[in-house]
Amino acid sequence: MTPPSDITRLLLAWSDGDQAALEKLLPLIEQELHRIARRYMRRENPGHTLQTTALVNEAYFRLIDQRDVHWQNRAHFFGIAAQIMRRILLNYARDRQRDKRGGKAVQVSLSEVAVITPEKSAELIALDESLKRLAVIDERKCRVVELRYFGGLSVEETAEVLGISTITVARDWKMAKAWLAREIRHDD
């Protein structure tokens, strides 16, 4: 496994315009991006038409397109990657819900003949709406949820990205989970 300091060093060089650093960085970050994507995809319905590799590729293209980001460290990079993957899946879920795309019609995958239900898409949209409400009340707790739940970052990595203590992250995580559960139940 590559030491986090190597990834951080290459991220900083890439932020400073070194394209050779980006080429060296890609193989090092690919495995972690796949881990984050698999974590997201486990929460989706079986037979989801968006594959893990497609999610990684789309996130990768959006990440390398970031022009004004000065990467602080490895945790910062993967935190942004997790946010981007969340947005990709959310846009995908919203597209699947739209009437002009068939709305809530059951779709069948011709390659796997699996029924794809809209429940997971609706759950993701409900979670996103609840997170937006949480962000209005407490932006930091919202960021903790994004980094921990969607990004799969540890308490320590989340604390590093946000510049707060691990105790604060653990407290925010616990409170945010309880608040979101109540909000989502209330929406139903």
C-alpha cells in the first residue's frame, strides 16, 4: 500500500501544475476510488444500470477537471471524490424518477434480465433532501455525514479534512445520524 504522504506529495505537485505528478498519481488513487464507488453501489439496488467502473470513470473525469482546487492532502482529495460520486448517483436517481424518462416505470435490463426498482433512487433523493436541510442548520454536521457515510473516511480522516478534533467528528456523526433518521421517517 502506498503511504498517504506519497499521495499527498503528488497531489500538491499536481495542484502546482505538474502533469507528470498526475500520471504517477492515477495508479495510486484508482484502488481507493474503486473502494469508495463500491461502497456507494452496495447501497443501490441489485442490477443498477450504472456500474462501479463507470462511476469511478465519471468521478475521475470530474476530479481532473477541477482547476481551482489546491489539494491539501489525501483525505481532502478523497473527500471531494466522495462528494462527486454522491452527486453523480443523485443525478442518476433524479433522472430515473423523471416522467420524461419513464418515471417510476419498472425497467428490465436486457443483459441481466433483472428488475430495477425505483425505491433506492427515492431513498437517495430523500437522504439528499434531508442533508440539504441539515446543511442549513449545521453545515459541519452535513460535511461529516458526506465524508463518513458517502466517502467512507474514518473519524480521523474526517477530522483531518475538516480541521476539527476526532471527538467533535464522533459527536457530530452521532447527532447527524439521529437527526437524519428522524427527518427521513418524518418525510415518509
